[in-house]
Amino acid sequence: MAQSDDTVFDRNKPISLYYQLQEKLSQKIQSGEWKSGQKIPTETELCSIYGLSRITVRKAVEELVHEGRLIRFQGKGTFVASINFEQKLSKFYSFSEALKKKGKNEHVKMLSFDIIKSDAATAAHLGLGEDAVFYKITRLRMVDDTAYTVETSLIPHALCPRLAEKSIIEKGLYNSMADDGVVPKRIVEKFRAAAIRAYEAKYMDLKIGTPAIHLERTTYDSTRIIEYCVSIVRGDFFTYTVEMKS
């Protein structure tokens, strides 16, 4: 049964009722009263709770779905979307550091750590000869119990001959690369829409075909490429904002 709510909506305000309700529901998400992954009341229940029409409630919910705050599953209901992290692409950044600023603790699971002889495709990405050797490191990044990206990094072995799986697990990739004097100075990123494949779906507990972001990242120290990375990021987790100045 739906619970009552003391909110009183002002019908004389120039602000529409659906927007007032939208703000109220947003506050429930923002405050944590409605938690990530939680099913929210049905439209009928929301009508009863707030004394509003079905049209008003539906419009408010639709706006929150459009914003990525809520997500609908056919036949199951409407749920609070996973944490949505806004990242401005105006300077070098770290997912881990940005999440810490949001009060979220990230942890990383190593899926594979391999040393492989370069092929033509990898040589092109890293600027290597075809007989060169590189690291292929695949990790699963998580916030709390939510896996948000599967990330694969390719790194020239000659640049970081001491790079080790244990070190990466304990202090992170870039901190480990710094032990060999390799420090990122510049990045180039490309991102596009994608769909979760079977491999990522298995680790992120999502259905195959779920919307995602394909993020391709090339990192340089000065002129050398020190890392080529491909991340598959769940689509309900990040919002990328590009900031440009004249």
C-alpha cells in the first residue's frame, strides 16, 4: 500500500505541478531516501500519495527517465538508476579521484594481466614495431557492489619493464608506471554509443545489448604513447560534459 506524504503542491504557482513533483522525486533520489536500484512507487501509488493526476505524475516520471535519474523495465516497473557521475572533459582526470570527491569508494578487480607479442593492430595503437612486446591488462571497476566499467589497457613493455600485477592491485596503474619514471601528461579520448556484449554483461551483471559508452583513450608522456585503453562503461553511470572556451 502506498505511504502518505506531507508535501503540499501549490497550484497557484507559475511553476507547473509536474515540475514541482519532479523536484520532489529528485530530492528523494539525491538524499538517498530512494537508493540506487530501488523500485519506486507505481504511477497509481504516486497519484494517491501526492493527490495529483495520472497525466501530471507520468510527465514528472518521464522527465526523470529522460534525465537518467530513473530507468524503466518493461513489466517490472520503474527503478532509481545507478549513480550517475558527471565528468567534465576539460582537463586530465582520474575516475577514482573524481568518485572519491563524490564520497564514493571505488575498488578494482584484476581480470587478466598478460604480456603479449605485438600484432599489427596493437602496433598501430601504441606506435610500436610488430615484434615489440606489450602488457594487456583488463580490470573491472566497481563502486560499492555496482560494476560500472570493464577496462582494457595496452602498455609498451619496454617503457615499464618492472610493471607487476601486484603493484597495480595495491596502488593503481599510473602510480605503478611512475616507478619506471613514466608519467601521463596528455590524453586523447574518443567515445561513442555502444551495447554491452556477452563478455561485459557477465562481469557487470547486465543484459546483453544494454546501452553503454565505448571510451577509447590514448595517453602520452611527452610525445610517446604510454597507454592505449578501451573502456566499456555502463550507460546509466556517467554523463560526459565537454567544456570549451574561446
